[in-house]
Amino acid sequence: MGRSDAGDRDYKQVVRDAIDSMGENIEIKIDSKDINTIHLHEATKCLRLSYYDRTDPIDTEQTQFNKVLGGLFRKMKSHSSIGKYDMGGGLTLKGQVDMIQEDVILLFRSIDKFPENPLPVDMLYVNACMWMFNKIEGVIVYITPDGKEDSFVTNRNQKMFEEVIKRTRVFQDFLKENRLPIIEPSQDCLTCPYYERCYIRKKEGKQISIASLFGKFGKEDKI
Ligand code: SF4
């Protein structure tokens, strides 16, 4: 056992290809041209991110891995389901749950570190699923790379669902009018593949230190 030397088979690439092909089979298929069907995971995350994913996507290993994890649960067909919510005017919101067990909606997410509270994007998603599948309880299950699991239980909330409905309509308008949504600044931007399109190029960002500020505005610059 050991790392492969130069000239050997590129095992990293083999693994990457394997994950990619799993992702292809199980990821939620979006027809980017069909703007009358909006997917729940598009409406619950940053709308600009969803817009880029449809119109000019960048695929990353991280997003592929998350697709695989959720997808593995959804692949268990006896447990997963696709729900549709008719929004009127020909617009449909489509959502897929990872699992429904004993009338409880279950959502599985990989995460580096357990959060103190469930992530807002996951709250919106699981809550919308409760409305779409007519259930009143949901559980978000976080799984860390070492295989540990922690869960949050939540009840159905109408206001949160109304927000998702509004976001779905707004997102469709952006697509219809070919307009780029405004940025939604959050911690998620730090790991977003489109960071450089919204802000500055990461590596060229100049660090500003307190010391340099003092150097620049010394005593003589006092107002
Ligand atoms: S960097 Fe932030 S604002 Fe820009 S698309 Fe990503 S999540 Fe949205």
C-alpha cells in the first residue's frame, strides 16, 4: 500500500471519475432551459449562485461530493420522493426529499464541523418539504467526515414556506429577464465556486493589517 509514483496509474483521477459518474447517475436533474420548473434547492440557497449554476456553471469536487451523499439516500427509492407544488401561472416548485421515515422528512448533509444551529438553507429546505409532502415534522442530519452524526428536529412553519414561495417567483423572474440576481453576502460565499465573480480574485486580495494602518496614519495625521 502507498502513494502512486509518477508513471503509475493516477488513482486520484480514478477516484474522482468514479465520484463524478456516481454524481451523474444520482444528482437531481435540472433542465436549465425549463424556467417554469424551479427546484427547491435553487430557491433556498443564494439566488445568484443558482442563477450561475443554470446559466454558466462551474463544477467542483465539493459540490460533487455533496450531490453523492444526498443522492445515495435519495437512490433508496422506497424512501425518497419527488414533490411538486403548483405555484399558479404555469410555475412549479419541485423538491426531492432524501428520505421519509414514519411520516418524518429526513435530510442528510455532509459538514466539516457540527453547527450549533441548523444551517438556514437546510431549515428552509426541510420546512418546504414538510409542506410539499404534507408532513409536520422534519429532521436535518449532519454527518462529519469521521462518520459522526448529529441531528436537529423541527416543526412545520408557514412563514418560512411563504419566503421560499417568494424566492421561487423572484428567481423565475431573473431567469425570464436574463438578469443577474444581487449578491447575498454570507459565510457561504467563502466556499462558493463563484466567489471571484462576485467579489475580488482571492489570491490578489491585499491584506490590510492594523499595523499598516497605523504606519500610514501616524501621529502627525491625527485629526
Ligand atoms: S459568492 Fe456569495 S453572493 Fe456570490 S454567488 Fe456565491 S454565495 Fe452568492
